[in-house]
Amino acid sequence: MASVPPNPFTDFATSGGDKGSVIYVRNLPWSTCNEDLVDLFSTIGKVDRAEIQYEPNGRSRGTGVVQFDNGETAETAIAKFTGYQYGGRPLGITFVKYMNAGPGPGEPMDGTEPTAPITQDQIM
């Protein structure tokens, strides 16, 4: 089974963040690719980066993250495309929020091996 490498731009992204230049897009058709996001949101303004979120097995989550060159463009995208029918599905769009984000994009993750949870016996 294929495995998707970690992607700090999308892995910890979710909806409901503060205003900024990055938006979170929900309810995308499974067939949507990164280029489709760029094409769609370039109608609003300059897209710096746009990527679909994927499950560890490589399947699309039906969500994506889009970064614009400025926050005003992101606000316009939210206003124009929230509820927009894309591939027969109404889009849900908010500012992005990063949950449990360790190192940011491009930062090394050295020394971060997964560990087992501590049991009650180990504490005592």
C-alpha cells in the first residue's frame, strides 16, 4: 500500500483559524488535485501554494489548503467561494488553523521518534 510522506503544510491543517493568507477548503470532490485548486483560486488572486490533504494510505481527504500572496485575497476567496458548487459539492472555506503542529514547514524533525504511552505502573 502506498504511503504519503509527511507534509507540514497540510498534515495539521484544519478549519477555524485566525485571519491570514492561508485558507482551508472542505468538501472537495475526491478527484480534485493540487492544480485544480490553483486554477480555481487563481481567479481571485495570486496563489502561492495549494495542496490537497491526503490520508496516510494516499487517499484524498476531500480537503485542501491554499496560500495566497496576502490576507485580503484570502478573505475575498472565502467570501466568493463559501457555498460555491464545485464538482457538484458546496465548498466550505475558512481560514486555516494548525493543530498539534510540531516544526513548521521546512523545519527539521530530528530526534522525534514515536514513543509508547506511559502506563500507570511506570509512573509509580
